[in-house]
Amino acid sequence: MLQRIIPSSGEALPVIGMGTWQTFDVDNTQHYPALKDVLNEFHSAGGSLIDSSPMYRNAETVIGDLTSEMEVKDDFFYATKIWTTGLQEGIDQLNASFIKMKRTTMDLVQVHNLVDWKIHLPQLRRLKTEGKIRYTGITHYTDDSHDELEKIMIAQVPDFVQFNYSILNRHAEKRLLNIAADLGVATIINRPFGEGKLFAKVKEKPLPIWAAELGIDSWAAYFLKYIIANRFVNCVIPATGNPSHARDNLKADGGILPDAAMKKQMIDYLEKLQ
């Protein structure tokens, strides 16, 4: 899989990751076989970053249960978040995440939706110096948050910033992606499918004939390839609990990446669909 460098360390990170919001929030182990297949597909294709949060209810526990049984468990890049107010509450929540995900160290811990970030981000830096986590980050999921994310990046320079970006929601292209690159902050992209709105738009619509030239054979690959074509994107995290959908997502890494002219063609084709 295509990899991009994390600026703060020089470590290479595969560009397609795995989100777990809703999809890994299951309360019955009967769903485990399908989710294990998703993780196997993901690993086989070269993926590594798995992103979760205490906000996602059972997702951290499910990730821990499934990955701990895999021989390749240490190949994954484990990312979670703090989503609470107060220093001790954040410490307690993160300790619970370590237990749920069955990790002794965490690759990345992010302040979820900037909740009480002035308290949590310094604590995450301390945990990084102690070797308990490897990277720090901040996240949000709306266009309205981009200005604040930018200000915090400039003032604090975390290792990672996570935000929303898709082919039909390109607000991040205006400044945020460039600012992150200038500051040496790695980027993780959430909501790549616009919470499913993109699939609703293209339902029963054919891919353009020229998509095959880019190695695209599914709408998922179409949407994701547009995102990873931006060289300032380090990792995009589509979420799925379906092994077939996981394969479609991972195909975005195949073929060639569109240049500026082809990206415009991709946008124009999509916008003209009724």
C-alpha cells in the first residue's frame, strides 16, 4: 500500500486506515467473525491504522478482543481518543482504553472534537515523553471547526490532526491541509463518504468509463482515490463492518493517482449526476 511519512518522526504510514465509528460498536460476539474478516482484509492489503474512541461505545473493546487473537496484532497502528472533561477524568478514560484495546502502549491518542484540549494535550505530551503513547493529536469533524484546528496546530504543533474531507466537501483544501503540511503535522481524514451521502448520490449510477484508467472499479475507490491523491493526506479512515466493502475501500490504493485535471473531471462528473 502507498505510504506517506509522519513528519514528526519519519515513520511511514499506509494511506488507507480503518475507522470504527458505529461499525465496530457491536454488543454481541456473533458479529465478530465478519469484523475479523474485515481486519484480515485490511492487514492483507497493507493497512495498519485503526482509529477508535470511547465515544464509539463498544468499539475499543471489540478491537481489543479481535486483534489480541491475531498473530499480526502488533502490525497495527492503534489510535484512540480522549473524550471527556477534566484532567483526572481524561487519565481514567485513557487507562480504560488501554485495558479495552489490550495495549500496553498506544500509537496515537487524540483529543476528540477538541473537548477540553487545553487540559488533555499537555497530559498527552507527558505520556509521550514517558513512552506510554507514541503520538499526540487533535480531531474534529465539521467545516466550522477548521479555523480552531488551525489555531491550535500553530500554537501547539501536535503530531496529528484529524478532520473531515471528501470529494464533495473540499473545505479542507482551502487552508487546513496546507497549514498542516507547512507545520509538519500528519493528517487523518474522517467522513470520506460524507456519512453515506455520497453513496446515496450515486446509487444505481454508472462509473464513468475513464475511471478504469485510474484503476477504479467501485464508487468507494472513486471517492477515496480523490482524497489520497492530495499529497498532504497521510491517512483516510473509512469505516465498515463488511468484508466486501473493506475490499472495495482498499482498492483505492491500486492504479494511478489522478492529477489536478483528472481530479476536476472526477468532481465535474459527480456534480452533474442527478
